[in-house]
Amino acid sequence: LYESRDYARALREVMAAADIVNTAFDAAAPWKLAKEGQGQRAAEVGSWCLQMFKLLTACLKPVLPALAAQAEAFL
């Protein structure tokens, strides 16, 4: 989509993916898992979310390079 300069659609796709990640994170509730003694599962959820954050950041890099650079430095 970026190559065809359809930036609006590209960003909608990225945001749709972000919505899926947010929904999965909320459903998994790693903070509850940790309180229930399921630290390993909470860590798995957190790790997956960080991986998805990295992927979504890469997808946004063409249109938000400064923000992507900050996220890369954080990671």
C-alpha cells in the first residue's frame, strides 16, 4: 500500500492490527495473570505485545520516522 501511495489505507490496516493487539491484551489481562500466580503466562502475553509493538512500529516508520526512531531506541 505504501508503494502505491495509498497511505490512508495503509494506516487503516496498521490501526486495525493495533486494535486486534489491544483487544487480545485486554482479554489476556496479564496483570490478573500475574496476581493469580501465572507469571509465565503473563510474561508470554507481555512478550507477544512487545513483539507486535515492534512490528507495528516498523509498519508506521515510512510515515512516522521520528516516532519509529524513538520506539526503536526504547526497544
